Amino acid sequence: MSHHNTVFSQLLKLIPRHEFETLAKQHHSGRTFRTASRWSQFVTMAMAQLSGRNSLRDIVENITAQAHRLYHLGSAKLSRSNLSRINERKPYALYEALFGKLLKRCQGVAPGHNFRFNNPLYSLDASTIDLCLSVFPWANFRTTKGAIKLHVGLNHDGYLPEFVTITEGRNHDVTVGRTIHFPKGSIVVIDKAYTDYAWYKQLTDKGIYFVTRLKTNAKTRVVCRRSVLIEKGLTCDQTIEFTSVQTAKKCPIQLRRIGYRDSETGKHYIFLTNNFKLAAKTIADIYKARWQVELFFKWIKQNLKIKSFVGTSKNAVMTQIWIALCIYLLIAFIKFQSKLKKSMQQILRLLQLNLFEKRELMTLLRGDPLHDRLPDINQMTLL
């Protein structure tokens, strides 16, 4: 019978241990460890994410049940107090840096987006994570409510969260959007929450295209009109200028306005872009693809633990979120490498159910039958 490490061990081997330890040394503060380590913290918290554990007690009891396998994972068993103390005090920046390393690996094997153009395509959005203000007093959002906000620039090449920022809930979406440095020639899809006419001008000057929706109260003048294919749902394709004094001062450039009626819902949309090269229908399809960033937020909130937290300090919360994002990238990397048609959720479910099974990872994902298991000689044979 062939021997395999556990599925969890094979998953962790996707992270070179020497790279992790280098990052751990760079992002260390306080006293040195005696028996615990940042690797033990990561192994424990990664197991919690993959197996859906909800509390420190639940995490520690689950890892204790697998104590005989920890040696092969290079990890030590952490007590509740040890795990809580490390989560609270040791810088979360380690896992932010690890996320960057994993992202580069994923980018190397990620498939391209589904459009014909070669420009990088990003969807930019933010999602609020509600917190109890009495338990998380540092996350002040409103008078009686706490929250943090997860800002993501999703690259449509593999739907990878290439730009990630976590801020207080009060930070406005567009404030964070201005700080992101998209590559020249890329196309950024944003909704009305990112309306900032001065930012539109800055993006244009940098050679970055944007696609958004035009506000209904925007005052504009039509410079020229182009013919459209009504059978594709298009209602207009125009070059416009802003006529409001303040808006024209902030954005003194010509932009493109495209009208589109969705045949399924009957809703009419007005899109605004600085891209005059792509077909009008392509612009409408690009904005429709923005829904992928909403699906990303939905997936990560439903399948990983970023809504209920096992620590109350800011560092503990940030640690848990960044480790969850690292797990997302590990699952994405497996999906890209396996080249199977299984969804991210199907892969996660297989990992959850077989985390400590001794079985080859790719065999598990393919669903190959278990031919290498010998029968138990002590099992009773019924005649």
C-alpha cells in the first residue's frame, strides 16, 4: 500500500517553510518563544478556517484530537491561553506579507479573464464586517455599532484579490480607491460609491481606464453621437462633457456615455467610461462582470471565518482575516494547478471532510477510487 501524508500536510507544503520563517523573523516583536511559534499559530488557525471552528476552545480541542499528527506538520500543540496571547500580541503583518507571497504564486498559474481584450481587468469594491462595539471598542463605526471594512481590487485573471486593504468602517470607499496603484492600461470597474470626478481625471492621466455608472443628477453636454445596435440592448453611445462649474473644473475632459437596457430585467443603465476603443456592448458586459467581486465577498463570508472572531483585539481580528485570505489563495492555487472543473466551494468541502486523511491530494480532487487500501485482516468475514 502506498504511503501519503495527510491532506492538510500536503496543503501546508504549498507554503515553503523557509520563506515563512524568514517572514516570521522580519515581523517579530516582543520576547522569543519557548515552545510555541508563529508556524504553530498559522497551522492552528489554518485548521480552524478549513474545518469551520468557531471558538478558541473549539479550535484547541480539535487540534488536540490530532496531536499525534502535529509533529509531521512541524507544529506544537497550543493551549487556549497561548493561542489567544499570540493572536493578540504578535504582529498580523506576517500574514499580510504571506498573502503577498501566495498571491505572486497564484498569479503565475491563474487563467486569463473571459474578454477578448488584453488589458488587465479589475473590479473594485468594499464590504463591511459588523462588530459589536462593546466587545470591539477600537472598531468605532457609529454611535452604537462597530465595524471594519474590507476593500478589494479583484483581478479577473483567476478572480484573485490582488489589492486588499482593511480599514475602520467609517473610511469611505473612494478614499481607499485613490490610494491603489493600478497598472497602466488596466480597466477598473467601480460602482456609484466611487464617484469622484477629480479621481476620474487622475486615472485618465495615468493611462488607466474606468467603467462606472453615471449619476442621474450629473449635468452634461453631448459633444457627438455614434450609432448603436438596438438589437443588442444599446440605447446610446455619446461623447460628453460636464457642464456644472465645479464638476467641469475637477474633470475637464471628454468622456463616453453609453446607455444599455438589460433584456432580462428591463432595467436601463447609463455607463460612464474614458475608454473610446472598446465596443459599447463590451463596456456594458464589463460592468456586468463587476458582480464577481460581490460573489467574492459572499464566498469568503459564507465559507471562511471572517464574521465571528476568536479574539477581540484589533491585531487578533486582523490576524484571522489575513489568514482567511491566505487560505483562499491556497484553494485558488490548487484549483489552478489541478485544472479541474470543480468550484472553489467543492474543493473546500473536499478538504474539510478529508483534512487529516492520508490520501494523495490530487487523487482526492479527481475523485479516483481508493485502490491502494488493503483489507483489514482482523475484520470478520461473513460466509
